[in-house]
Amino acid sequence: MALTGAAILLGACAVVLGVTGLRMQSAHNALNRAHCFSIGGFNVSSRCGQLWGSYYHGGYPLTSSIGLVAAALAILPLLIGMFIGAPLLAREFESGTARFAWTQAVGRGRWTSAKLGLLGASLAAAGAAFGALAGWWLVLADGTMAITRWQGPQFGLTAVTFPGWLVFMFAAGVFASAAIRRTVPAMAATAATGAVLLWFSAEKFTGMLTSVSPLHTHTSLVPATLAAGGDSADLIGGNAAAAPRGGWVLNAWFTGPRGRIVPVDANTLNPLWNLKPAAQVSWLASHHLTPWVSYQSAGRFWTFQAVEGGAAVLIALLLAASTVWLVRRRPA
Amino acid sequence: MNAIETAGLSRRYRRVWALRDCTLAIPAGRVVALVGPNGAGKTTLLNLAVGLTTPTEGTVTVLDGRPAGSAQARSGIAFVAQDAPLYPNLSVADTLHLTRNLNLRWDQKRAASRLAELAIPLDRKVGKLSGGQQAQLALTLAVARLPELVILDEPLARLDPLARHDFMASLMAAVAEDGLSVLFSSHVVAELERVADYLIVLSRGRLQVAGPVDDLVAGHRVLTGPAAETDLFNERLAPLHVQRAGAQAHLMVRMDAAAAIPAGWTSTPVGLEELVLAYLREPDATVLPGPATLNRVAS
């Protein structure tokens, strides 16, 4: 029952993401064909404006609240843990079917391992496919409304982290159900643990990785608006500096003529945005300003992803082993 | 060969002893009734025998020395737990399929023909079957595993009298066909005589009576005589139970038919139900076989 529900839920989300994603993809391709992304910025012809509008509306209304969409999708593993993981053994204890299943010739250890293994593997496969889809959709939707893929719920929505979360939450639910043996308390324990860890992943995890993985510091001669696709830090003055494409800007600042950091407020930079790229560079030079950024390079993204996904799978395997151990050891 | 052997078997749940110092040797090829009031430890004993629970103290082996709950023990024992729990959302056919995959030995033909005889539709969800049909399905699954020993926990508890009768008839037919051993618990004392040939009585977690029904019945008599003379017997025969009816008294005593009785008294045979009730009323009285029949671990 819960399995069917989960399949329908994931399937429905996949269809919505697929349809809106394909519409955005074709609009994006049209923008490319029309050379709307010229070197040095976005071509502001009416044709390009029209295409941009259709891009935005391709994903509408989801693209208007993309953060909310990412948060909703990131909660799916929690629901799987609650509604598939937590009842898996607890329901068997409550209804007494454990006494039927555990006294068959195969025995309780193999019965539990088989349930865990089959469901876990299916969830991992479904999660990888769904994560790939969600990741693709978010990158497309990000084109219409800048978010960073390095942080927040969207970090858990790729082909690497999403299956990790699914398998982990499932294993946590099953472990709770083996330890607590009652469906509702096991669901509550799974929900509480999952919520804390999801929050940690979204808010703290990559920040922690950043503290152990040194930042690149770079002087950027090209202001942010010129580097299409570059993620810029939302700091005063930070918008004027961009990391290489796909990187994660953590800090941005300007240095003055003597190489010292100088505070620059947004008003000072206002004239910059009306200039053509070449003129922007000479405007900065004439004001003796050099933009700097510190960032994680784009290549680290998948390293961070692998750390989170790998940790999730590893903990899931440990939880599964503990579950089987508990089931074998404790009397029914 | 013994179907079940226990030595000093005890199980404690937190601070309560559910079963205390139970030493038993149940021979194979018997239909054993395990009787006792609620909370006597019947389910605990059965759970220990099938390996769902582990002993706090003592040992339990099944089918000639296989440790309870081991793989060899599981393949030889089919267990039908109380209320015959099965997956309610599976169809009958899926339940057969599942059980076949969970076991090494399986007789599909037998299962199918039994269900056909009982008119249980294969495509029906288990949850939609009647209580009697669910019990029969559980028994069918147990028998189709071709076990040496079938253990049933309160198989009759939730069945109406007709379903009860049909269920016991099915069980006896299976016993006759395969010569398997059966151990079932029950708090229904009536009707035991027709099916069980070995009796175990548990009371307050302790073993009270264990032995073949014929020996037990032959070893007890009801003596009827003047109530005033009852005290004569207190030392000599230690009556299990004394029932006074006006000037007359009925005493249940442990003696065989050949034993001499005092003048003025008559001796009549006891029924199994009467005997069980007498023991249940007197939890301190015991009839246990001597230690010679047990492979008791020296302690």
C-alpha cells in the first residue's frame, strides 16, 4: 500500500518535472539558437525577450517558487522513511505476522535482509533516476531565477545525493521499527531524525566541507553580469565579481589602488550596469577598483556530492546491518 | 525420539517469570495438548520451542536434539501462532506462493487440494476470509511444509463450535496421513479427550502434569463414600481434590483400578476433563515423569 503510494507520489512528481522541464529545455534551446546569450551578456532584443518569457513560463508556476519546490522534493526521502521504512517491521510485530514469517524455514535474518535489500536497491535505483531528473530541472529553472546548487535543499536533489537520502531514510525507518516495534512511534522517530539531518545538510553541510576544503581566491577582471551562469555572492559589491562558471562564490570584495580592501556600496556601482562590457572594465580601471572573489571551483561540486551521498549510503548500510542484528538477537 | 526436550527451561520478562524450571520430554508421534489457565506460560513455552523467544535459563531442543530456532529445527517444525496471523493484503494464492518461497520443502498439490476441499477461493484476500477459513489456511500452510512437528498456539480460541470441530478434524486427518507430531495449547478443556493422547498442564509458569493421557486416566480414580471418613485418606492417599455433597464425598486420588479400597467406598474411573480441572484447581499438586526419561543436563 505504502509502496504503491510512494511509487505514485514519485511518479507524479517526475511527470510534472518532466513536462515543465522539457518545455523549459526547448525554450532554452531556442534562446541559444537565437544567440540571445552573446559573449558579454544577454542580448536584449525583443525576440530574445519573448523567448525568455516563454522560458520562464515553461516552468511556471513552479519556477516562481523554485526554493519551495526544492524543499518539497527534498522532503520526499523523509516521507519514504516514515511510510515505507518505519512500518516495515513494526507492522509485522503489531499484526503478529512476524510470528508467521520468522518461523518459516528461511528464518528471520534472511527474511529481514531480503526485505531490506530488495526495497533498498529499488529505492536506490528509483532515487538515482529521480535525482537526475530533479537536478536537470533545477539547473534549467535556475536559469530563470538564480539559486545556488551548492546549498539548501537542492544540494540533496541530484543523481548522487537523492538516492543516498532515500536509502538512508529508509534504513533509518527500518532500524527504528526494529528497535521500537510500534509503527507510530517508529514513524515519529524517523521523522524527527530525518528533519534534523535534512536541515543540517541544507544549511550546514557544504559550509562545513568548505572549511576543510580551501577556497580559491581569484581576481576577476570580468564583472558578474558578463559571466553567464556564474554564481555570484549576494553581498554589497559582490554582484560585480564572478567566479568561473559553476563555482560557488563565498566572498567578494574590491581592492583599491594600493591593494587594500575598500568598501564599495551598491550606489557607487550603479553606473556600471548601464555600460557595455568593455566600458565596464575601463570604468573599474578608471576608479582604481579591482574585483576579487573567493570560491569553490566547479569541480568540487561533485566531490561534495560524493561525500554526502557516500556518507548517506554508508550510514544506511550500517543501520541495515544493525537492524538484522537486532532482529536476530531479540526475541519476537 | 523426542519431539521436544527441555531441561530447567525458564523465561523471565523483566521481573516476572513466565516459565520456571520446566523439564520435559515429549515423545514424537503424539498429539500433545498443552493446557493451563491464561498466563500460565503456554505461549512462552511454545515460543521457546519454535525459537521466537530465547531462554533466560535452561535449554530446549526439538526433533532429537536440534537447538530450538536453528535452521534444522525450523525446517522440521511448522508453527501456527495464536490467531493464525497472515498477511491480510495478500491473496490466498500469493500467500501459498510466499510460503513456498520461504521454505525448502513444500507440497503445492496438497495445499491446493486441501483448499479446494475447504472451498477457500484462491483469489480472495486473506483479510476477507472468515476466522475459521484463516485458521484452516494457516493449518494448510503448516501441513504443506511437510513438517515432522506441528505446533499450534490456541488454534481453537477464536473459532465457533462448528469451525472448531472442522479444524480439529482437519488436523487429525493430517496426523493420520503423515504420522506427524502435534503440540497444541488450549484453554478449552472439553473435547481434549477425543484428540490428545498426551497431556501437559502448566500452572503459574510451572509444569504441573505431563504424561500420556491413558496413563493419567488409568492412574486416577474418584472414590465416593461417607463424608465423615474423608480424613482417613488425607495421609494415605493424599486426595487431589475433595468435593463434599451432603453426607457423601467425592475424592480424586492417584491410584489404579486394581488398588484396594476401604469398605463402604466405591471407586469410579475419571474423565480427562475432570482430571484436568482437578489439577487446575490445585496448582500445587503435580504428576511428572521421573528423571529417567530425560536427557537432563547434570547440574
